Amino acid sequence: MNWKSIGFLAAAVAFGVFTLYSGGCSLDDTIQVRVPDKVQKDTGADPKVSLSEAPYVREQYVADFTRGLSQFDENYEDAIWFKDLIGSVVDSSIPLIDSALQGVPGGAIILSLLTGLGGLYVSKPGAKDDMKKKVDEAWDEATKEAERLIREGRNAS
């Protein structure tokens, strides 16, 4: 082991640290912290920040996340309130309609048919997109199969 070169290396490191501290730079400013992509996107931070800047980036991210979460919670509560309102309106109107249709011949059958027809047109959000995606996938698969059959027909002749 060459003790002389190790001594020079230690002296160089010590001199570098002394120079950084005397220039007003702390060790926290020289050590870099990698910032995850999501935090970069949400806060606008650089891909790497110094150890002294990291707590501020973290606080900004937590504040943004908390603000977004509280807005989401408010929207969720509003949606639940709206669902409960619609449910109560429907629950209170069905007995009124039912009592009105009792005087009409075949009123119960008409109510059942109308309810069934209404159910046909109610779909989950995003169901049309899922159906379109399935149709597109089936079309792509059928096109590939047709191309394969055409190639086989050309090769056979």
C-alpha cells in the first residue's frame, strides 16, 4: 500500500472540503438527491436537487398532493350527495306513479315495460369506450386473418 499517495489524497479531500466551507458552500449543497419523475412533474423541480433544497421540494409536493386530495374528497362527497338525491327522488316517485297507474288497465304491466326499456338505455360510464375498443380489436384481428388467408391463397396458386 502506498501511504504517500493515500496521504496526498486525504490532504486533497480535506483541502476541497475546507475550500467549499470557506466559500460559503456547505456539504448539503454538494450532495445531490434524485427527484422522482412524478415529483418533478408536479413541482417543476430539477431531476436532481441539493440536499439543502430537498425539504422545500418535499413540502411543495406534499402541499400540492394534499390540496388535490382535498379537492378530490369534496368532489366525491358532492357525487355521493347527488346520488342520494336522485335515489330519494326515484324512491318517492315510484309509489306515486304506481298508485296512479293502478286505475289504468294494465298499468302494472306498462310500468314494468317502461322500467325495462329505461334500463336498456342506462349504461356504466365508459361502457361505450370499452365497446368501441373491443370492436376495434375484433376488426384488427379479422383484418389480419383475412390478410393471412389471402396470402395463403396466393401461395397455393
